[in-house]
Amino acid sequence: MCVVAIALAWRTMPTRTSPSAGRLDVLGLLLLSPACAVVVFGLTEAGKYGSFGDRHVVIPLAIGFVLLAAFSIHALRTENPMGFAAVSVLLAVLMPARSPQQHSKGEASVPIL
């Protein structure tokens, strides 16, 4: 049934572009994506080394937060920054989930931000 609905929509719905559709914010994407990845990496290293004070944790977290600050400055100064929806989707994808081991032990996951 879904295949039929998709086929009918494909044939009958007009193709149009949104007049408000802007260009892809490449610089914003290049700042935000590695920032989130490095922050997540730093948080996982904290579990590995058992401390937030270890250099293997502090360095990635510092780099990640510097990139996040640069993204924030860029987003405030640009005409068409990455929208809130794009950032929300990116953070939702990168948000660490509870593993089966954590679930059985009753441990909670650590959110990025």
C-alpha cells in the first residue's frame, strides 16, 4: 500500500523549490560536525581514563568547545546560518545512546550538551 502511495505522489505532486531555500552553510557544517564528534570523543575518553582531568580528555573537549564557539560566532554573523532544525537533527544523531550493558546495570547515558 505504501508503494502505491509513493508512486501516486511521485506522479501527481508538482515539483517546486522553496523560495526561501538558502544555500548550504558549508562553513557552519565544517565547524559543527567535527565539534560534536570531538566532544563525544572526549567524553568517551573520560570513561576510558576515569577522569575529566586527564590530557586525553581535556584536549579533545577543549578543541570541541573552541569549534562550538567558532560555530556560534559564525552562526550569529552569517545571513543564512544552519537552521535550528539541522542542528537539532545533528545533535540527536550524535547523542550517545544507552548500551545494553549500561541498561542492565541501570547506568544513564551522558548527554553531549
